Amino acid sequence: MKTIRNLREAQGWTQLELAVKLGVTPATVYNWERGKYEPGVSKLRALAQTFGVSMDDIELVEEQGKAAA
């Protein structure tokens, strides 16, 4: 499973680019990536479609103790 940030970075997109694709603000993407908020079902579905993955493949909260590569 990958986080929203991992999926976004794999595409080479900025938070602004992803926000435009989803019709949300960059601040919303920022807050999702940091675990402050979780996307609702409709936005989670849109995220999955945008990234070409299953909704179940998106990890909403990064596991504690995992170091970013």
C-alpha cells in the first residue's frame, strides 16, 4: 500500500497539480498527506481513479517509525 504522497510523487505531480485534478485546494492535499484530515469516500474514489489503483491500495496514514526514503 502507498500513501497519497507516495502516489503523487511517483507521478511527478505537485500538490497543486493533484489538487487541480481532484477539484480541491492544495491545502486539502497537504492536510491529507500529513494525516490531519482523511478524504471522504467520493474523494478517495477520485484519488484511486486518478492514480489507477484500488481504494484499498491507498494508505491514509503513514505507519509510525517508517523513515522516508
